[in-house]
Amino acid sequence: MYIRELDNLIDADSERFLELQKGLIQEYEIYFPDPFAPKTLVVIPSLTLDAEILSKLTGQIHYEERMLCMLMLLRMPRTHIIYMSSMPIDDVIIDYYLHLLPGITGMHARKRLTMISCYDSSNRPLTAKILSRPRLIERIRQSIPVGHKVHISGFNITHLEKELSLKLGIPIYGCPPFLNYWGSKSGSREIFRRAGVAYPAGYEDLKDMNDVVIALKDLKAQFPDLRRAVVKVNEGFSGDGNAIFEYTNAEITEDELRRNLKMIATIPYEIFALKMREMGGVVEIFIEGEHKTSPSVQCRINPLQKVDVISTHDQVLGGESGQVYIGATFPADEAYRREIGELGFRIADELRKVGALGRFGIDFMSVKTETGWKHYAIEINLRKGGTTHPFLMLQFLTGGNYNYEKGLYEMPNGQTRFYYATDGLESEEYRKLTPEDLIDLAICNDLHFDGTTQDGVMFHLIGALSEYGKLGVLCVGQTPEQALNFYKRTMEVLDKETGGKH
């Protein structure tokens, strides 16, 4: 159940949480900019999302490894990191990341890294596992060096992360959970409306499938030629929790809805209907167009309430409906990357006004017309996402920044970089490889990221390789073509070694 105004949600715990959050202002002003300041980061890479929708994600427990990009902060010689995980992460994987650190030896960095595992591979969110283990919480507390400024970094912030924050007495650099409505499908539409940004015609704040039927009828009455509509539960992600409705008859009933609603994820209609009752949702027209793309904009609101547009991407989507997130290219297409950057800033500024904090993404659907590109804002992901870790790795390794007004990623030496990234390079044959094999293949085939040329390939989700035949890849190039070529060469090397096919 979403509460839409902050004033309605301030209870005693929320007041304590907001008071704790004020500590981020001083930390951001004084400690963040100083590379030699004594500070500690507690990384909680918990995907605290709906368990049934999350269960459709292959190798979900290994997605906790995506935030290992935060280990690059150990390049600051007085920074400590406490990294939590459900299961132990292999030392080979940790060594792989520490080797990438510029200007710091692996041994120096390793002394400032504390890895803590719950030894729990169950389907519960990592944060719930931590909260159920009081002695583990005490270990976190005892691992923080005396005199250090400290905060928590999480994937997404819910009431569970707030509870852990309060137990530890540590602020979170992320959006307060009582603002999560603005990152739902319904809340996103209202923010787009306030920002004056175009979004698909439709209806939000639907409470059940009966509301969905009414909304589908109203959309068809409003747009008689409409062939398809999208039905979304409020807390779906990466396309899961979305469904496509095909208009076949003039009369729309719940039986018709059941027959003609095609799920993006392989979940039964009954489960989808249950999620609609639990979360609420939206119905929108399906954006048609011969030439369509799916760009996204990543923004950050810092503790001083300053808005930054930090990147743009073109999402690579797949599945029969073309709505399942597979990967991304950076930056977005030159034809419109500046336009969507400006739209992203307007939306982020509205989120600033309601008190949002930290990193988040905004997804668009863009259609090419005779007069240019038409952009529709689709949803806000008020959390880190699939484009967060590749961009952070690029930034940590090259020291550059994205200038959204120019549409370029600029490094201190004046050069620019591009990349292709995916979480879903997958083949049954890849199960033949161990993490050690993967790293050896990258080095021996001249794919491994080279700090002197600042291009090459970096891997993530390495822990999922032997069990699921799946891994993530970040391919950085001096041109978009070189980045894509690195990706193709990576697939060729892996397929040649294992007998896989793409």
C-alpha cells in the first residue's frame, strides 16, 4: 500500500531515520571529496524486491556481486569497505577486482576490505538474512574502524534497509523507503505529469484486475484503433511484472483479459492478478513505431539536494515482446542523447522536490518520426539498476565524467570512451568454465581491461558462471564499434573454448 505524501508517513522510526540521514550532509561536504579522509562504506547488495518476480531471474543470488564495483573505492588509501553477501564470494573474484585498482597494491586494499557472509542461500533478500542474525549485525558494527565516518550503500532501499540502518545507527545514501511510491509505475506517471514530460496515455493507481478491465475499455474508447496495451504491476522490474494485452473483441471482460494477456515473465495469470491486488498497477497504450529505441537516463540527487545527470544509455531489450532488459550501450544514440538528458534532469528535479536521494534511472521509449524523435517517459527506477555497475566501473577506472549537455564521457586526458554491457551472456556450455578459467581466457586472448590504453573487457556475475553458465560483461572501447567488437570477440573466445553457440 503506497502513501503518497510524506506527512502521512512520519512515525517514530521514520523520524529517527530522517535524523540519522542528516549526517550524510556533513559526510558529503567534508569526507566525500577528500580521498585521504577516514571513512567506511557498508555495502548491502540486497535485491529487496518481490520474491516471486525475482525468482524468474536466473542465478539471482549472484546478482549481489554486481556491487563489487564499489571495491574500486579502495583506491582511496584510508577508505574501508564492509561487503555483505548471502554466501561467501570466492577469493579469485575478489582478487580480480582488486587487481584493477589504479595506484594501490592488492595487499594494501585487501587489508581495508572486510567480507561478511550470512552463509544462507535461501530465496530471502540479503537484508532480511542480516536482520535475522543479531551477532552478524554486531560483527558489522565491530568492523567499523574507530573515528570513521560511515554510511550504507544498497541496491534498493525498503523498510528492511531502514530497519538495519536504525539498528546500526548508520545513514543510507539512498532514497528513504517512505518515498518509494514515486519509483512505482503509478508514481512515475504522476512525476512525469508534474515535470511536463510526455508519457504513454493510460491509467494509474489501479487496484485489481477489475480496474484493469475498466482501464482497457476506456483506452479503447479513447483510441479506437488501439491494437495493444501494456499492463504493469507497480513493483515489477527488468520487464518482469509486465504483460501485453491484445485487443481482439469489442467487448472486454475478465475472461477475455485472461485469454489475451501475455505475461513477459513466465508467471500464471492468478499470480499476476494477486500481485495487482497487492501492489496496484497501471495500464498504458503500447507505443507503436517502425523505428523504436529504449533509452534510459541515470541521475543522482546528492545530500545537498543537487541534481546531476550522470549517464545515458540505449537499453538492449529482448524477449518476444521486446520488454525484457538484456544489456545497454553507453552513451545513448547521438541523435537524441542530449534531448533525453534534458528530460531526465526535469524529472529528477521533480523527484528532488519530494525529497528523493541517491542514484536512480528513468526509462524512455523513443520513436523516430519525420520531424525527429518523440520521447515517452516510461518509468522511474528509484534505486540502482542494470546500468549502475558498468558506469561506476568505467568511472572508477578512467576518472572521467559524463557531460549530458555535450552527450560525451570525458576523461582527464581529453579522450572519451564508450561501452557495451550486459548481465546476460549465457550458454549451457559455459558451465564447463570456472572463474579461474574465465580470467585465464581473457588474459591469454588479449581481452582483459588494459589500464594503459583504458579499454578492454571486465566481467561481473563471475560466481554464476559454473553453476548457471551465465556472466556479465562490460566492454569498454575508444569507439562504439570497438566496444561492440570486444563483446563479439568475448563470445567467440568463450564459444570456441566450450563449444557454445551464439
